[in-house]
Amino acid sequence: MSSDLSGAGGGPAPTSASQPGGGPASGPAGRAGSPAVGGPGSDPATRLGYLLKHAWLRLGELTGAALAPHGVTGRELAVLLTLAGSEPASQQQAASKLGVDRTTMVALIDALESKGLVARRPHAEDRRRNVVELTASGRDTLASATAAAGSAEREFLAPLAPADIQQLKAALRALVTVGQV
């Protein structure tokens, strides 16, 4: 999962070292390995980066619309899911698990707390640490928002056969877990 937990947003802008499709910049047409303008490979819809970005945007649109009635964003739902574990977690633990920086996590927890979905309290054994827990309203919202997000995901994946969905998820999981310990 990226630091933009929602599945909506544009992601990083291409640098001069990359094309919008995510590959290395190509030189002038005619150079070995460089597609000619209008030639093979010039259609961005054939580039993995383009396809992933636009799939991400489409899923984000569906998920955002599904979550709106529940009063949470995709990022906030990801935090609620993380905090719903068996033991209370600190903001730092949740940030680490989700791959977001501490400042972003503080803002997300602040927003959830202002909605009455989470509460901070001192850690039972280490009073210097705060833990964050779901409130009763947070657990209710988690249940309804998770169902809504699942429905949006099913709508997004509807063009694929069940076996293709499993294969897609397995392939993406393999890509995002490379190098993780």
C-alpha cells in the first residue's frame, strides 16, 4: 500500500529520467531501443505505469464515492483497519504499518478523533506513549465502510474472471512485498 492510502490521487510526477509510462526516457527516434514517434510503444495505454495509475484512479473514484456516506476517506479507512487489531497501537506503530510518515499519521488520527471514531489514551505500561483505539462509533463505521469499500472493489474488478482477480492480487502483492522483511 502506498503512502496515499486512499487509492485516489495522481502519485509522483514523472521526472526527466522517466516517461509518463514509468520507463526510462528515450532518445531521438531512430536510436536503438527508442520508439519512433507514432511507432510501436508510443501509445501510453501500453505502458505499465499508465495502466497502474489509471486503474488506481478509477478504483479511487469508486471507493471515494462508496465511502462518502460513511464520513471517511480511503486513507482514514486504512487507519481504522490498522487500529482494529487485537491490541492497541501507537500512532507510530500504525504509521509504520501503513508506510506513512509521522506527520501524516498525526493529521489522520486528529481527523478521526474529531469525528469521534478513535480516542487517544496513555499506554498502560509506558505513560510517555499514547495508544489509539477505535471508539464504539469507530467500530460501527469500520464495519459499514469496509463493506462499502468491498462493494466498490467488486465493481472495479467486475470485468475480470475470479481466477484473474486472484492472479492480479497475487502479482501485485509480489511486487509490493519485494525487499520487505
